[in-house]
Amino acid sequence: MSQPLRLGIAGLGTVGAGVVQILRKQAALLETRTGRPIVISAISARSRTKDRGVNLTSYAWEDDPIALAQRDDVDVFVELMGGEDGPAKAATEAALELGKDVVTANKAMLAMHGQALAVTAEARNCVIKYEAAVAGGIPVVKALGEGLAGNEVTRVMGVMNGSCNYILTRMEDAGLPYADVFAEADGLGYLEADPQLDVGGIDAAHKLAILSSLAFGTQVNFAGIELEGIERVSIEDITAAADMGYKIKLLGVAQMTGRGLEQRMQPCLVPETSPLGQLQGGTNMILLEGDAVGQIVLRGAGAGAGPTASAVLSDICDIARGYRGSVFGQPANTLTAATPALSQRPAAYYLRMSLKDKPGALAKVAAVLGEAGVSIDRMRQYGHIDDCAPVLIVTHKTTRADIDHALAAFDNTSVVAGDPVALRIEEV
Amino acid sequence: MSQPLRLGIAGLGTVGAGVVQILRKQAALLETRTGRPIVISAISARSRTKDRGVNLTSYAWEDDPIALAQRDDVDVFVELMGGEDGPAKAATEAALELGKDVVTANKAMLAMHGQALAVTAEARNCVIKYEAAVAGGIPVVKALGEGLAGNEVTRVMGVMNGSCNYILTRMEDAGLPYADVFAEADGLGYLEADPQLDVGGIDAAHKLAILSSLAFGTQVNFAGIELEGIERVSIEDITAAADMGYKIKLLGVAQMTGRGLEQRMQPCLVPETSPLGQLQGGTNMILLEGDAVGQIVLRGAGAGAGPTASAVLSDICDIARGYRGSVFGQPANTLTAATPALSQRPAAYYLRMSLKDKPGALAKVAAVLGEAGVSIDRMRQYGHIDDCAPVLIVTHKTTRADIDHALAAFDNTSVVAGDPVALRIEEV
């Protein structure tokens, strides 16, 4: 094991530069820990001349990441370019074809092509490692795939996009509407080049799809995720939820049910006193539940050069130590194609609506809910503003279908102004 | 890799029985995940006839755990007997001598003999794995030794004994003195057979010693820990600390300093709004800090059959998958013998004292602190009870030595009744 492990690193953005920095700074420590030198053979990025604050002169340069992946002096292809298709995928495939291991931070690529890539890798006895693809520096892939290997995993849940959590907590703290805080976050550089990846919940859903596969032995299925972003979360809902003892989070939940695999990424209410409820700003938090271990909570920075590079290094050290193993915790050809199950699992719901100032208005709302089979746990009506009264309702456990029936029926009552809001309350 | 991995399990208490149960129930899943069958060859425990709620008839029985460890049909010796010396250590050594791997939950044995056992193991290319020895089901050994392998670890900190945290939070919730809650916890079976292991902080310090070694590449050094249990934590301090916005926790802290390795296990104050401050009941929480990753928080059940068995299974699966590697994250012969450094690192302190009803009493206290170089951040004096007034002080950052000077000087003022209490306030 004293042969050096030779890396080819493609992509030198903040994460890539961070990885190079750690490999240079901690070379001796990493060799001591893993038992062999870890060296960079070659690098590749869009611009050869850009100053990245780290000395790159001793590494061979390739303009083409595919050529980098194919170099004879590269044992491990480190893919930090991003993008679900294009050069990242082509270069990853090129590396695997030649029997080289891959370390990647690319959640989009794995969420869309994880199964095919895993099959390719395992046919050639290669590994693909991707700790950095989920929740930045939090070693959740390792915790789930290895730490909980003795468990039947019952649920995976969490806040997996720091930008969304920043926006939601900032809205509450500053009392500002979504649009203002979105603009502020964008100006601060907190959002992806395509902000829809963040606020549309897509980035977080990519991560959830990967964790689901690891947790339940299923093929990655991004398309099976019930997905809703945070664009429609209003400051009114944040304030009203707080009034009822809840916080609104963009929450990912994956759970195997009798009808199939339920995967949801959507704004939910969680108790303000729960660990998830107390999560402020750009931090990530993942809850893992297993039949033996109970609930494990992991919390840390979900993004940033240092945390993400830390996760990439974890994978590189694993490979240097000879820790191999299946891409998704068990051989890719044993992963099942689970049927997506929509969230028919009953839950309590939060409803907010604006009631017109008519006699019997509240009674009509209550009657509609009763007819839809939705039972009320708590209700609050506030004073009228411009002839309308805000009403908040927390229901007992009910199905989404019953809630949808009630929402449709409100339209015909002529006492509800505008569209009522319904958000799931997640048990945590 | 399709050869079965054959286990010999010594110790069939709640954890041992839990491990057997999982191995039986999840045999197919474990084989799929690790690529090979995991089977029990033989077992050993004190009583052969005791009903443990699990069918043991298909396993060979050994009265002597050493004989079990030496059996030809045992690849991995699973040590779940406990005890720092005696049969656990003898059988572990016997297994290693014959080149067998060891999985153990025995924090006391590792804290006292970890270095010698690691040297023995690595000389024979064996592994010793011990996820269950620290914080039950929380995969903290894996997170620290593998997940943070690319980091220079800067601090490890946490609540590592659920029984102590139960007692402290129960004292606060019920407003009961230590002795009452201790008796209650003992009656509920929450404490070790020798409760001093829990409330004296010894069990938690064992865990801290193990984490320190993994974190800082140092030889396990239990004797170098500054150790104080929770026996002297009073309900008065818990109430007073809460009044100032803090919780009292039995907190373990390990940190490499310029003067050596600081390891402390002692009651400390932490902000009530911090994750550690909000930790209720028997749960464990570990904070890991690295130069790249920042702070990672791990939380979960620190004890119990299921969580501990989950951790044991994680180690067994690692071995089945061929994940080997050094016992303490780097070869035992590279671990340094760090000088223990007492906690001279400055911190804010909480002081509580009882002031006699004399003119100028508070001025004298303030003067003593000033002369000792201790600067006051916040002070509260409450109304007199029986001619004495409780005084709470939160200092600015100062050294333990200066605090001790001040405490000694209070004796000569004749205005302080009884012994003042001084507790460190930890930055989290």
C-alpha cells in the first residue's frame, strides 16, 4: 500500500481549489492516516490562467477532462465540474471504462444517472464515491451507507439546501417578503447561477434521491419525487406558522411505505422546538431513522469550499485506505425499482385562509372541513382587515386527498377570499 | 468475497442479545449489503441457561471467552463483556494473537489499554473496531476517523453520558436536588452497576480519551483527563445558570493546544439556545470541529440495546466489506504521546456565592476579582434570605488560575458565606 494514489482533478472552482489546497497543506498527515502518499498528477478546468490562490504549476494540465480521466498516471478521477450531463458525465464514464475510481460532488449527475453509472462502475470493479454530493461537509453518505448498515432504515429526512433555509429564516427574522429576501440572497452570491435549482427545490431533491437509494436499496429515482420549491412560501405563512408554534422548512422526506417509496421535497411545518425547527441560516440537518438505532441527527455546513472539500477528501482517503464497496450500499444490480408512492400517508395540515366578513362564514368553513372528513385540532380567527379575517387551522391527521377535497369545496362557499394555503405538518 | 464472515460473540447482555437478534433478522439484507454471509459460529456468556429472548441453540457454546476467541471457526471476535481488564482483555488479546479481528463496545478497555492493543493488532494486520464504545448508535468514530480524514481536527466536544444528562435535565425540570434524582435514576435502572462510572464522569471520560486519540493522532491517555463528575452540581446552580441563560452539562472537551493536549470532562455552562444547551434527557451529542469542515454536530441515543447493537453491526459490516485500516486512524506506532495540558486556556466563568448582609460586601467581592485580574461581564445580586444574598457573576475570559486566586481571596473577606461555586462557560 505504499504506492502513491494518483489523482486527476477536473474542475477548479472554489471546491476544486479547496481540495488542491488540502492535498498540498496536509500531504504528510494524509499519508500517515491512509498509509500511502496521495498526489495530484493532473488537473483540468475551463480557464488555465485564472488565479485560484493555489500553486498549480507542478501538475500536468489537460484542457479536456476526458483526456484527464484517461491519463495513465491517474488512478482516481475527481470530478468537481458539476452539471448532470455534458463533460462531467462523459469524463466520469471515460474514467470508469478504463477501470479508474471516481470521486464526485455532482448530485445532479448521480440523481439522474446514478444507476447507470453504478452498473458501469461495478462491472469494472470500480468505486464511485460522492460524500460531497449530499449536505456538504456532513458525512451523511458514510453514516447512512456504513454507520447504519445493520439497520432497516425507516425514514430519511432533512433540510438539504442551505440557501432555501437561509431565505426562510431571514424572511422570518426580518419580516420581509420572499421576493426581497430572494433578491438579497442572490446579490450576496448565495444562490446557484440558475437560482431555480435552489429555490425550486431541485438541488435538494437531487440529494434526497441519492439518500433514498442508499437508505432503501432502490434505484435512484429523481423523477419519483413530489417536488415543490419555496417560491410560494409567504411571509404571512411564516408569521402565522410561528404563531401556532411551527417553523416552515423546505423539508425532504423519504420513507418506504406499503405502496412504494414516498419521496417528498416541499415546504412543511415542523415544531419550532424540534432540532429541525431550530435550524437557522445556511446550515443543513439530516435525520436518519433506523429500526435499531432510532433517530440520528447530523448537522453542519451544507456548502462552501472547506466543508465540501472535506467531504471530497474523505472519499479520497477511503480509496487510499482500500475501502471500496458498492456505490449505493449494495450491488447496483440488486437495487430495486421502487414504485413511487404519493404522500397518502396521513399527516396534520396547516391551513391559512382569508374569510370574508359574512355571517356564518366560519361555520361554513368548519362544515366544509367536516364534510371532507377533515377534523380540526386548533383554529384561530384574527380580527378583520379590509373586510377579511385571517383564519389559521391545524387539522388532525388526514390525507392529502381529503385536504384537496376541502380546498376545492371552499371555492363554492363564497366566504373564502383568494386561495387558501395548505402545508403539511411533519412529525419529527 | 463470498466466503462467510464467521463471528464469535462473547457477552450476551442486552447489547449482545441485540446483536444476535439483528444478525438473525437481517441476515439477507446484511449479505446483500456486504457481499458475503455473516454468520455466528459460537457464543459465550456467564450463564448458559438464561433466557435472552433470542434463539441461541444453533451456535456452539464456550464457557471460556478465551476459548471462543481462539476457535478455528471464528474470524472476528465480538467482545461485548465489558470491564477494562479481566476476561474481556484476555480474550481480546488471545484473538489478536491468532490474527483474528476484534469488534468491541468496551470503552474502559480501550481507554486504558487502547495503545497496547492497537500495537498488537497492527503487528498482526488485524483490526480492532469500536464504534459502539463511544456514544452508542451515533457513528462518531466513523465520522471522525474517516469522514473528517481530510481535516486537522481542532476540537472535539460533547455530552457523552446519557445518564448524567438525564439527571441534570431532570433536576431542572422537576426542581429536585441531585440526591433525589440520582436515587430516581438508579431505581429506574438508568445507571451502571457502579453508578460512580456514570456520575463520576468516568464512563464519559473513557469515551473522550478514545475520541482524542482519533482526533489528534495521540496515544489514548485517560489519565491525562481533567475529570470531575456531576455529584456537586446543585439545583441552586442549575436554577441560577438558567437565570443567566445557560444550561449545565457534563461536557467533554478535547483540544490540541500549544502546550499539549487539553482533555476535560467536567460540568460546564453552555448557552441554553445552543444545540448542546437544548439537549434533553438521555441523548448524546458530539461536536466535531475541523479546519476544513467547520463544526459538525451528531446527535442520537448514546446507549440502549438497539443503538449500541447498530454500532456493533456497523463494525462487523465494515470488516465484511473489507474496510480495514488503523485502529486509531493512523498506525499505532505513529501516535504521539501528547503532554497533558491543563485548561489554562482562558474562558468565561460562572461564579455563585452567598454574600453576608454587611455594608460594602459586594464592593469587596468586586475588589477581590479585580485584584485577581478577573473582569466582570455580568453580575446579579438577589434579595437576602436568612441574612445572605445570592450573587451570580459571569466573568469575561480569564484563566482558571486567576479564578482560583479569587476564590482563595474570598475566604479572607469575611463577607462570603460558604464556598463559592465556579464553573467554566464553554464556547460552543
